[in-house]
Amino acid sequence: MNFTIDIRPRRQATLPNALLQIMGVSVGDQLEITIKNKQALIKPKKQIALEALKAIQKAFGESGISLKQLQQSD
């Protein structure tokens, strides 16, 4: 799906509601934009956080250390 967004004189743009729904974001959410070869990749910051959490959970599961052992490491 493609969207066209106009940049207004004050460098502002309005994102279409359909785009926001597809991305799962709403007013107040933050977006991260990564530029590579003049192309933009837009990701919701909460998606990035969830991906990081999943990576941590996977690493924890693969470590063989129990939650109790981890808590005792203090």
C-alpha cells in the first residue's frame, strides 16, 4: 500500500489515519525514522521496544539460568 504525504511550508506533514492504523500507532506515540540511501524506514518506537524485549526473553531462555538464580545475583 502506498501513501502520498505533502510537506507544508513549515515542514509539517499530516499522516493519513489509514497509515497510522496499519502501523498500530495513535496520537502521542513516537516514530523512529531511519534513512538509508535516501529511503526512509518508519517504525513505531513501541515496536522497537517490543522487539528488544523479545530478544532479551530469547537470550534469557537460551541462557539456562532460572529467574530465581538471576534474582540472587545481587
